[in-house]
Amino acid sequence: MASKTSTYRHQAIIMILVFTLALSMSSTRAQKVSASTVPVVLSNFAFVPQNLTIYQGDTILWNNTDPVIYTLWFVRVSDGSTYMISEPILPTETWATGFSELIELQYFDFNRLWITGWILVTIPGDINGDKKVNILDAIMLANAFASRPGDLNWNPDADINGDNVVNILDAILLAGHFGESWP
């Protein structure tokens, strides 16, 4: 016999999925996610955080807290070609760049190739990073619904609008992109 909490959670998940799918089928598109700046700290010869999932139009700001100069080398995962190389980032300084295309990148410190990170620039609502917005993403959002940082079910990727709570606004954004995928 299922507990009341389990039954309530199951019903809430189903309601969210139905609402999300209904919105995605409507003729009104969800409001676009506003671009944000995502911080990365260069600290103790590492990128913190090491792996990022961001949306088109977002900017990443690298802050060098180490006593060495970093130069970042970005490589396309698809074919291993160079995407870009940053300006040198001096100690205590920052460097920022925006990402306008859907792309998967691995990046390194040019002089210390063991220092590496990953960036996925994807569609708003692609919570699981599979390059499409579908029912799997809606389920992940439902599992994180009503959560905030520190909660056991918190998933920062489900916080599509970046307001530190997974709620109906994130579901609406997901619904607005439901069915979209990378070309």
C-alpha cells in the first residue's frame, strides 16, 4: 500500500506533466529565458564548477584566484577543432564571453592541459542535457518541483529561469520549448 506522501507526490507529478504538455500544445509560446552570467572560479588549479550547462545567450565569467596566468582553450566536442582561445587571465582578474550557438565544448588551460572543464550550451528546458526538450525533462522538473538549493530533491538544471526555486514558471518555460531539439 502506497503512503499518502507517495500518492500525493505521484498525483502532483502527473498534474505537472499534464499541465506542461497542455501548455506546449497551445499556440502561445512561453516567455524567453533572459540571459544570465554564470560564474566560474579558477582556484587551486581547477575550474569551479568544472562542468556547466547554460543556455544560448548566457555569458560565463571566469575569475582567476590563483597566482598564475590562465589562457583558456575551447575545443568543439563534435570534431575536436578549436572554437576559441581566451585572452590571458591574470591573477585577481576576470574574463567573460557569451555563447550564442548550441554547442558542446571541452575547455582547458592552455599551459596546463590537465585542467579541464565542459560546457553544454543548450535549449531552455533541456534539463538532462540530451539536446532535446521532451517528457524526460518534464519528469526531472516534476521530481524537483517546489525545491530550492539545499533541498534533497534540488536540481539546479530544473531551475530554468534561475530564480533558485523550481516552480510553475520553470514548467511554463519547459512547455514553451517542448518538442524542440538541436538541428
